Amino acid sequence: MRLPRTMRTLLLSGLVGLAGVPAAGAAPITLGLDAGGESVPYEGTSTPCIISGTRCENPAGFGYRDYVQGGNVATYAESSPVYLASSFPFRHFDVGIDVNTARGGELLDYFRVLVDLDGAGAGFFTPLYAYEGDGAIGRDARGRGYADWLLGTVDLRALPGNAEVRFDARWTGASGGSERFFLVAREAQALVEPATFSTFLLGALAAVGLARRGRRTN
């Protein structure tokens, strides 16, 4: 069943609202280093790539956008594959950025997490989380494979399993090797009022069904 556009907007507004942010737009995510004293994340099987210009050690069945790094190309706008919410190895995570640079001038223009709630394959994606704005990511590189920066936090645990998720990123000033974006699991934390969201979601779907039946009987 394809949800009406207004219903998709309403459901995503509920998701964003439960995350404790204004429902009018995507929840902001921050760019920084993990201050928790933990070891720097490294890309591997347990931290799968979503976008990368080099080979990643992803688990079977979880692909990534393998873009081509061009020697004279300084700007990239890349999208991950479309994932089902149920396919993620974990749904509460930060996004590590491994920057490989020769001149240190890379800027992250944006990073967005987009969702199509009912997973019908029509591509009606709506931003759920977003980082916007010229983050200077080309400094303090830690070496190939390690996260130089973390974007977070993203929480997809309230999404239905058939929801579709995509990641979009744009960066400029690229030099040297290719960049990679990969998922870093967060410790489990309880969602704010998950039962409230479940009730809201079921009620909204029931309303769609009643509306459809009403149109058939008129």
C-alpha cells in the first residue's frame, strides 16, 4: 500500500518529534570527534561502509556506493545504495568519515539521511537527519581506514522494517586519496516513548485504511 504524501509527512514528523527535535524539518546531526575517550573507529566488517572510493570489508548483503576517485576532480556528490531498514546490522549509529588528503582543504557541504517510510520503491525520500554546512574535514587525518570525523547521532530504530533509507553526501576541495563514510554502532539506548510512536503509527495506518474504504463506498 502506497501511503499518501500527506500521511508520509505526518509519520516522519512523528519520528522527528520523538527524537526531541522540531517536526518541521530534518533533525540536525553534528560533525566532530567522539569525546567519550573511546578508541578511534576503524572501517571493517563491524563498521560497514555506505559510500567509499576504496574497497571496504562490508558484511555479506550490505553494499556500498563504490565511487570513482578522479585525479583532477575536487567535488563529489554521492549517494549510498537504498537500504531496507531491516537490513542494517544496527540502527543506532554515528557515521565515521575517513579523509585521505594531500592538501588538507576538504569541506563537507552536507550529509543527509533520507527515508521513504513505506518502501514502495517509488523514491519519495524525505530528509530525516541532516548536516549542512562547510565542515573543514581535511585536517588532522589519522591514516587510511580510521575515522577522522564522526557525524551523529542517527537513530533508525523506530522505522518499520520495510522503510527505505539512503545517505547523500557532498564534499569539495578533495585531494589525494578517496574518502569513505562508514557506520559506527552506538551503545543501546531506549527511544523516547517508543510505545507512543507505535500507537501513533498504527493509528495513522488505520486512518489510511478507513479513508480508502470510505472512497470505495461513496
